Amino acid sequence: MELRFQAGGGSAWTAGAVVVFLFEGETLDSACPELSEGAPWLLIAPGLRDFRGKKDEQALLYGPPSMPLSRALVLGLGKKGAGTFAERLEGLRKAAGAAAVRCRELGIETLGIPVTSLARFCEAGPDVERIIEEVVCGALLGLYRNRVFKSAVKKSEAAEGTGDVAPDPRWLGLLFCDATVPDGPRLAARRGETHAEAVLLARKLANTPANHLTPERLADEASKLARRHDMRCEILDRADIEGLGMGAFAAVAAGSINDPRLIVLEHAPAGHAEDAPLVVVGKGITFDSGGISLKPAAGMWEMKSDMGGAAAVLGLFEALGQLETPRRVIGLLACAENMPDARATRPGDVVTTLSGKTVEIVNTDAEGRLVLCDTLTYALQRWTPDMLVDVATLTGACVVALGNDVAGLFCQDATLAQRIKDHGECVGEPFWPLPLWDRYFENLKSETADFANAGAREGGACAAAVFLKQFVPPEIHWAHLDIAGPGFVTRKITNCPAGATGFAVRTLIELVS
Ligand code: BES
Ligand code: MN
Ligand code: ZN
């Protein structure tokens, strides 16, 4: 769905449906008086009589077909003034997504949102632009469908059918009262569009089955993206990974015929090429069978999305390319497939990491920390990061601790932790702090090597984080984000069908911006 802009007030607007959001008890003419010009019929529309403005309530109203605005879709937001600013943004994202989906279901090809009506959701100032951004982003995210492998869709994109094959609306128009479209809101809408495209890229990749998305294919995606945005992209293969001495990374890939890749992306805009970079590391396990410590069959298929961290980093770079963010950012994607095989790493094997520290691999299913530790060391050997962030679907224990829609935030730098938490809250990606205390290191004791890659089940998310901590000196501004819960969902959530969510993409973009 394309974005469009219309100026000139109610009498100049045209769209298949005009979309308005109402709190409980609000009237349409108080929320959007401009509509009395473009859609005078709306103010006396009988269909509004029983509309209460309750959360998730919808009313579809029809006027004379000859009018440039002859349909209205009104969405309820619930009680006015309830909740925080972040919660109100979530409500708006949800309503915008629902509106776009409803239009698609009805075959309405174009929709318009009066921007003036959005201003009443906040105090004046930058918040209005944030609201525009979130409404646009919510509408675009809501339309996402995972149907790349549906044969019915392949056969006929333009099918006249309903449901899954109905085409998306052609455009979403933002409707302004000013004589010309003002720059601030226009850019905000474009930002919302960019954020959505970045999230959708991450969803698409993490939903792709592992037979279609190997580390090599992920590297192809990264280099295509880099070419599109004129960024540097370097790809290390198995020989490079082994040759450099990344014994832990290589051990994870040992059992797979699909060779690993360490992908290096660099966004270095003019004037910032020599800055200390922000380095973002993503776990890119294209399939996690557990290896010789094989996972149970039930739910193993979900591990096609164990590259959700790497997908989030790619999403971030898609946005960096579009937004031309004036900041040097390095992205590292640690990609491998974790498989059982005659060549696979055995439980009890000892490897030497790039740092020189030795690790006893007591559980081959704790593979994420193994690819990440060598990638973190690589980052620190090559750059002096201003900030180091890793994103990973790292532990089932984190899902047990925080549930399916909250990510674990491990960070001893209080300022950085607060920033991540605040940004996440604003864009609907909640992070909650968990400790990086050294007491968890006790769980990783090894008789044979410096330490083990896994230990007791209790406190598993913290133990994994403290494992990574062994590779990051205390003076580094480092955060570890465990997105195992919210990265992939088995039931539909707000603006996202079951499957990969693209979680963390928007927080990373905000953090860099
Ligand atoms: N990729 C998994 C973690 C995971 C679990 C992500 C569920 C998303 C949903 C990770 O590689 C893993 O297997 N972790 C083990 C670690 C254990 C063996 C110490 C786990 O959490 O059970
Ligand atoms: Mn695993
Ligand atoms: Zn894994």
C-alpha cells in the first residue's frame, strides 16, 4: 500500500473510505469538523447512532456514492485519557491496522485519514508527528500476510477472491487542511512507512523456512540490501571463520552441509566514516535442531525463526539506508545452521574461542551464545564501539520468565538500559531488565575447560547472558536483548499474524536515530 498526501481541507479530499478514530463519548464533528465540508452526510449518518467508541468497535457508514468521500470507517479507541502516551500509541496502531485490514476485506481500494483529527490525541509539538508515524506504521504492519508459499496466491495475484488472496488497498492518503502538505508531518509519515518496511523485511526473513533460507541465502539478502543502499558488505565463510580462530562459531556449523556466514554490514554516511560506531550483533541460526542435543519434535519447526536477531539487524539496515541516519553503524550477522551429523559437535567437546578462552560444550542446543561470543570478540578486536548491542532468540528460559510478548534486557549501563526500555515502550516493543550478576556464572562451571556453555535450567536466561558477559570488557556500553519470546508467536497478535514478528527492529532504529 502506497502513501499519498492530500492538502486543501475537507472539500478537496477524496478516498474510498475516510477513517476516523473516536474515544468513548466523542462526536464525529468534534473529532474532525473538517468532514462537514467533504462529507456533510456523515454528521447525520444514522449508522453512528449506536456507536459508543468502545475499544475495537467499528462502524462503516455510507453516504451518497457521488460524493468524493462517500464512505467512512469509524473506529473506537475506548476511554479517553486512560493510560500512558505509549498505551495510547498502541491503541492507535491497533485501530489503524484494523482499518486497513477492514478496507482490504471490503475491497475498498483507497483510504484517507484526516491528520488534523490526530492532533487531539496528545499535547501539541513533536508528539503529533509521533502519532502520524505510528498510525502509518500500524496500518502497514496490519496488512502483512505470510503467504509467499501459498500456491493460490502465486497463481493469481489479482484474484477476485476473498480472504487470503484479496489485494491490499492501493493507497493510504493523509489528509491535511493546510493549502500545501507541511514538511514535518509528511516526513513523519514517511518514517512510519520506513519503519514498517524494515519490520516487514525482518518478518519475511524469519518466516522463511530453513530449506529456503540458509546462511548463504541470508548473506545474499544482506549483500542485495547493501547494494541497494550503497553500503559496505563483507561476508566471511566457513574457511574464514575457522581460519580466524572462531572455534565456538565453527563448532555450531560443524554438523551442517549449509556453510556458515559471518555477515558484516557498514552504514558510514559522509562525515561520520571515522566515528566510533554503534555495533549491532544478531543471532542468525537459520535452523536450530539442537544439534546432537536434539530438541523434541513438538515445536521444533519454530526454530526456522532462530535467526530473528539477524533479521532484526537487517531490518535496521534497511531503515538506515532509507532514513540516511547520520551515524556510523556496523551490523554483524552470525549465521549458521545447528544440525546433528557425523561431523557435528558432541556434548563434552571443548573449543577455543576467538578470545582464547576455552569452552566445554555440554549442550549443543546452547548454540546461540557460541556464535555470538566469537562475533562479539570479533567486533571488539576490529572496532572500538561507542555502543554494542546484541539481539538474539537466545533462551527458552527468557520466555518462561517474561512471557511471550516481553523481551529480556541485560545491560549494566543504566543510561543505555533506560533508553532501550523507553524507545521499546514507545514503539510497542516492551523490554524488561534482568540481572547480569556474576553469581549466575557459577552455573557454567566446567572441570575441563575455562567454563561450560550451559548449566542448570534455573536462571537459564541470566546464565546465557553472563556467558556472553565473559567476552565483553566492563567498560564497553553493552546491551544483550533476548527476544526468544516476542520474536515469534504461535497466535495472531496486534497487527501481526502468527509467526515471526520483527520484534526489536523499531527499537534498534530509534536507538540509532
Ligand atoms: N533458540 C533456542 C532458544 C529458544 C527457545 C528461542 C524457544 C525461541 C523459543 C536456543 O538456542 C536454545 O535452544 N536454548 C536452550 C538453552 C539450554 C540448552 C541451555 C533453551 O533455552 O532451552
Ligand atoms: Mn538451541
Ligand atoms: Zn537457538
